[in-house]
Amino acid sequence: MFNGSVRWPIMADDLCIAITGTPGTGKTSICELLETNGFTIYSVEQLAKQHECLGEIDGEDNSAPVDVHKLADEWQCEDAGIVFVDGHLSHLLEVEAVVVLRCDPNIIETRLSQREYGDEKVAANVEWELISGVWSEMLEFEIETPCLELDSSAKSPEQLVEEILDWVEEGCTSQSVEENASKAIDWISKNL
């Protein structure tokens, strides 16, 4: 049985890694850079379309809901090598490791406003980042995979990719999700 103080390395040539985080944290920029370096990249949206797990576009926020539970049942990563899955729901899929991108909520607000997200959608995503929503979901669903949290607020995608690849090369060592979540970035305290 796993306890919170144990670290487990992953020693595998075939590895599927989720790149997750609140919209605006830099997931797609990082995955595009990884792809130009020869890695296979999937997006949650692409996988949802392929497996008929994508709902109708909602007129209010112009997004289509993903049936992530169905997608998790339908999709299995069968590619050889190191594969990355880009998406704010990717941590809910069957993956061997998770990279959680975090970003200062003020920067997220600016980035999402520039994407012309509606005020309510911007506010909801800023709040999600403030409350460490990804960590909350991982705890709720008892996801026990090696995790790496990175702050993308002031680092370039190149720097973040280097940190991710170093972590993979070192075997994706990680503490338990509970331990990682307890040490996660606390934007609320930082912004008081």
C-alpha cells in the first residue's frame, strides 16, 4: 500500500503524461514545443471528438462539454515512446504521470481576456486557479500518479519543457498526490 512519504520513480520507455492546468497556464504552448521536438501530442478535445465524447457547443461560453468519464473508458494510450496529452481535463484520463501547470491568476485573467472569453468564463477560470482546482479534482478522484507542479507565470515555454523533460529523465519521481497538493502554490496567501 502506498503511503504519502514514499517516492516512486517511473522507469519506462512508453509513458503517457498529462499536461493539465487552468486555461491560460500555457499547456498548448508547451505541447506545441514538445511536438516540434518529436513527441506525440494529443489534445483532450481531439480525443473527445475521435471517441464521440464531445457535446454540442454551448452558446453562452462557446465551448463544447467533454464527457470525460466516457473518454476515460474509451481511450487508452497505446503509442510507443513518451506521449503527452494536452488539456485541462487530461489528469482525469488513464496516464502514468501528470504535469500540473499553475500561473498567477492576474496573468490568467489577462490571457483569457485577450482570447475574448466572456467575463463570467474569465472569472470562473481565475477562481479555479485561485482554489487549486486541479489538485482538488485529483484528491477527490483519488488519482495516484506521479505529479510535477510548475509555475508558468514567469518562465518561458522552453524553460518549462526543459524542466518537464528533466523530470521524465529522472524517472518522474514524486510524492503522493496528497503530499504534493499540501505543498501546492497558494495564490490566495501570495496575493493577500
